[in-house]
Amino acid sequence: MLKEFCNGVLAGLMISIGGSVFLAVGGYVGAIMFSVALYTICIFGFSLFTGKIGFCAIDCTKKNYSLTAISLLSNFVGCVIFGLILRFGIPSLADKAEVICQAKLNDQLIYQTLIRAFFCGVLMFIAVWAYRIKKTVVGIFICIPVFILSGFEHSIADMFYFAIARSFNLPTLLFIVVVIIGNAIGGTFIPLIQKLSNLCRDKDYKVVEAKNEKN
């Protein structure tokens, strides 16, 4: 559990670096450069909540749920620590983050935030699944820019933005909780639908098999 916590803090560090380059550059280049965060997290085996939650639907064990919960907490700790450090190290990034955070809180309704977070969760699962199963980083460098340029919400990245903006209040907490829920639903959506599809297929096979045996 200590190892998982440390790896989660390191994942928070990388998300902070990715968020910083996006704040500094912005646009298409910033969205692409943000990919360095997930790329590093995957190759080093750091623990990122949005990269792990989808696999809880594949391997439904208490251990996986516990480790994923630890990763969420440690991601938050890492983002807050490094976000505050960067606030004092590069004040210009903090100014940009304040504008972004204010827009997030003012311009989105709860259901809109949930929807944006859902689609981000879907993309994060695809990116990490492609790396784990297909052994390719292509998904990382496609899915990350897509979710950023589409305006989807990533809970851990948002933790960094609010930390560097030093926005710690009830509306921020509510926003983050909604994004976490949306990311979790989106991250587990594909594996759950696949499980349901396989279950239906197995039932159909058993029905056909039973009819053949009867005949």
C-alpha cells in the first residue's frame, strides 16, 4: 500500500508537469505535450486513478478497488504538493490556471461536467488498455490530445489546476467529486459493456447447445 501511495504521488507529479506545459503553451501543441504525463506514468508503472479504474471492471477484486482508492488519494496529494510548488515557482502559470478554474466553475452545470468527465474516462481507458494489452503508446498520444481539445474533464488534471490556482473551497470540491464520478463511469463503460455482451453470447450459446442435445 505504501508503494501504491508513492507511485500515486509520482503520478500526480507527472500530471502536474503535463498540466504545466499545457498552461504554458496551450492549443494543439500543449495538448500533445500533455501526453508526456501518461506516457511516463505507463512506462514507469506509476499509479493513476483514471488509468486504473477501468481495470477494476475487468478484475473485480477488493484488492484492486483498494489500490485504486489509494491511487486517487495519492494523486490528489501529489497534485496539491507540486501544484503549490509550481504556483510559487512560475507565477504566470498560476494566473492562467486561475482563469481556467474560474471558467470551469462558472460555465458548467453539474450534468455537463459529468458528461465531459465520462468521455474523458472512456479515452483514458482506451489509452492505458492499448499500452497494457497491445504494447503500444500510440493510444496515449492520440487519446490525451483528443480529450483536452474536446474540453473533456480529467479529475487528476483538474486537481492540479485548482491546486496551482489555490482554489480550495466547497464549489471546487463538488466539481472534483463530479468529475471523479464521471471518469469512473467512463473508464468502466467499455469493459462492462463487453462483459455484458460476452454474457449474452454465452447464454445464447448454451441455449443452442441445449437444443442440439435435445434433438
